[in-house]
Amino acid sequence: MDIPFETAPAPQLPSWLVDFWSRTLAWLIEAGGNLLNVLLIIVICVAIAFALRFVIRRVVHRIVDSAKSKANVEDTQALERSPLSDMRLVQRTRTLGTILQNIVNVTVGIVGIVLITNALAPDLVGSLTLLTAALGAGLGFGAQNIVKDVLNGLFIVAEDQIGIGDMVDMGLASGVVEYVAVRITHVRDVNGTLWYVRNGEVTRIGNMSQGWARAIVDIGVPVDADVPVVEEALLEAAQGLAKDPKWRTRIIERPEVWGLESMDGDALVIRVVMKTRATAMDDVAHELRMRLKDAVEKLDLAVPSLASVVPEGTAGARRVRGANPPKTRPNAVTGVPPARGIWRKKNPKQQPEPPESKP
């Protein structure tokens, strides 16, 4: 006779314990997923930031190395002995590179924070949007001057309006530029005062270090002097300065005598001008005054006055051309066949056709 074997029933866990562990497991799974999302977002943001910063640094180094190799120097400090454009290119490139790197860091950081917040609390982003809009509006009214300074500084740097070492007149201050940033420009005047000029307050910039300059010297002679003879002597002295090996590299064009500039009861004023490099105008003007003084004294004439002048306002606008007309190309005339323009020279190999004989 078989006796049936009965197994003991398995112990049952309390329902509250089962619910606790199920909720804990679900929370761990959700937390692990959120943590993976956050780590993935951080890794992607860091990778993007490093990639963009690498590209910016590579472009900056490429431009700087190109300027150094063009000038045949090993250090950017040596570019001061090279053309001014190379030094300005290096300064402007490095400044813009720093600005772009800061923009990349801020942008990637903000985007990363928003994505992490959205991954952890999707409902929180909507409420933060309204709060961010309100804060942005408030900061916009309060920080509009800062935004104006930064935007204007970006254009000043990008357009190469000024650079370190330039002699400028910014309206608010005049002197030598010692530092250029996107918000503040440092200008040192002749007295040694360092001026901090906000870029947003700058409405005009007069740069005396770009391109070329013109040394203008007015020399007075007695009223009974022979003006043509004096002008010839002054022009000869100025041409001697232009031909001097020490000075000819600083002079761009041949000197000119603009003639009798003014008359008063004591002297006749004759103006002599010389076009120079922008950074050498003062030195050339000093030497020019000395040579003009010696030339007048060789004629046994007294020198009532000898001064450098800077025409301003309408006088300066009228005298931009000087004594000679501007060197511009004439406008093309319409209706010209495309084979040869009206201003092109004829081919010397082409012989003119003989005129037809009349019957």
C-alpha cells in the first residue's frame, strides 16, 4: 500500500517586502539609465568642445606659423622688425581665437546642462524655460551696455581698426594702444596716463599708424625773398633727404613743394610735404626741418618761423590731394569692341593700315 508523499508549501514573502524590492529594482534600473544618459551627454559635449577647440587652435597656429615663416622669424616678438601687417595679423588671430574658444565653452556648457536636466527631469525643462526667459529679459536690460561693448569690440578686432602699438585718436582718449580686448581698449597718452576705453562708447577712431603719413612743414622766409629761388632750394634739400640711404626706406614718394601757403607782415610761408611710412613720420619731419633750415640759411636768409602743421576739418579735406591730382584710372567708355579697350595700348607689332588712295 502506497502512502502519498505531500511536499510542504514554500514560504511566502510578505506582500509589502515584494513591493519594496520591486520598486527598488525599478528605481535602480531607471537611475542607471539616467546615469548612462548623463554620462553619454557629458562625453559627447566634452568631445565636441575638444574638437572645436582643436580646430580653432589649429587654424590660429596655421595663420601664426604662416606669418612667422613669411617673415622668416622663429618668435612672434621678432615680427616687430617685420612688416606691420604680419604682427597685426598675429594679434588679431590670437584675439579672435581666444574669443571663439570662450564662446565654444559657454555654448557647449549651456547645451549640456539643458540636456542633462531634460534627461533627469523632463517636466522641469518647461518651467525652467519661462524662468530663463524672465531672467534673460531682466539681464538684457541691465547688461545691454556690456553686450554693446562686446559686439563693438568684436568688429574692431575683426576689421583690424586698431592694433597694439598703434597711435590712435578715439575721441575719448589719444595715445598709443597697449591692449585690445573685446570690451576694453587700453590707451596710454603722452603724459603716461593709461585710459580704459569701453569699445561700446567709441564712435570714431583715427588711426595714425596704418598705411602712410605725410610730414608737412611750413617754413617762413623774409617778405623780400625771391620765392622761386627759395622753393628750388627747399625742394633740393628735401630731395637730398629722400635720396639719403639712411632715410630713403622710410620715405614713400618724392617730396613736393606746395608753394606759397600764406603771407603776413613779417614772413612768407612756404609749405614742403613728404609722404612717409606711418611709423616714421615724426623722425622724418624732424630731419626735414633741420635740412630746410640749413637750406634757407645757405641763402643768407633769416628763418622767422619753422613749424609742422596738421590740416584739420575742411582745410584737411581740401588738401588731401596736395599739389597734384589724384592718381586714379579713368572710367571705361561704353561701346568699345571687346578686342581692345579704349585705354589699352596698341600692339606695337601691329602696323597701321596704309590709307586708301583716292581715285
